[in-house]
Amino acid sequence: MVVISDGIYENNGPVEGVRYPSPEHMSGWWLTTELYNGDIKTLKNSSFQVHIRVATRFLNIYGLTVWLSISAWWGQ
């Protein structure tokens, strides 16, 4: 799971990414844009797999570019 604020999937400006220690079912990543108002009740959970499919611009943040390229090649 990834915690996201409004604007992540809409490409609304710069994104701040922070990784916190978290339970096993969470990745620890919190991604916010300038639309985040500081109220954690406005944040949403997104599954990591869905998040990566929808927001491929974050692959470099997670260090997955090379891994996904190799996985895609291996699967062919």
C-alpha cells in the first residue's frame, strides 16, 4: 500500500515522497502534492501494483525502472 494525496494521479505539480517505517502490509511510502492540506484524513491508500500502473512517473523514485525492464524482457 502507498499513501497518496490529491493530485498524485492528475500530475498536479511536484511530488514529495517520504518513506516511513510501517507494518508489513504497507510499503511505507507517503506521496503528497501541493494540494495536500496537512490533514491526514484526506489521504488515500492505493495498492502498490495499481499505483505503479497508473503513475509510471514514480518508477525512478522506487528504483524499479531497471527491475521492471528486466522483468518485461524475461517474460517475453
